[in-house]
Amino acid sequence: VQLQASGGGLVQAGESLRLSCAASGRTLSIYAVAWFRQAAGKEREFVAAISRSGTRYADSVNGRFTISRDNAKNTVYLQMNSLKSEDTAVYYCAADVSTVAVRTTPSYWGQGTQVTVSS
């Protein structure tokens, strides 16, 4: 499966953005999908995941971010509300058939999309 992330941009603190992860090659519904992010000078970190088991979030975004999927569009979304300057990072979507591996070592990665939050 090939993944294409989009929707990043420059926003002010408190505003919202919605990222999209569009899949091609195979239907995305058979995969668990996750979002990760990597801030400058920091390691990549897990943000959110969605699978048949439900959704999981990092503590830092729980209550502000929502992950969802539209199987008809073969797309997963990350709705990001109440953005903070510390949310600034390159965001990546990833997929795996394993609901565990998708949060740690997913098999498939999309390219990143930059999110910048100004304070």
C-alpha cells in the first residue's frame, strides 16, 4: 500500500488543522493506520492510531486530536484542534496489518507533511 499525507500548514495557536492520509494500491480498511510526528531535533513519536480495535492516542494529544477513517475514500484523517506550539512537527502516516506494530514499527510509511503552530 502507498500512503500520501497532506493537509499540513502554518496556523496560530488555538486553531485547527485536518491532515489526510490517502492510500493507493490496496484498500486501507484492512490495515491499522497511525500518525506519528517528528519535531526538529527530536525523535519520531506516536500520535494516534485507528484499527478495528478502536482508537489510541498519545497523552499529549488526547482530547485535542481525533483520528478517523473514510473507507469509501480510502483515507484516514487526523483532526487537530486547540493546536499548541509544541505540536509543530513533520507529521507522517503509517500502516500495518498489526494493531500493535502500527504504533511502534509500522511496515508502510507515507511522506511527511509539515505542521507549524505559531504562538
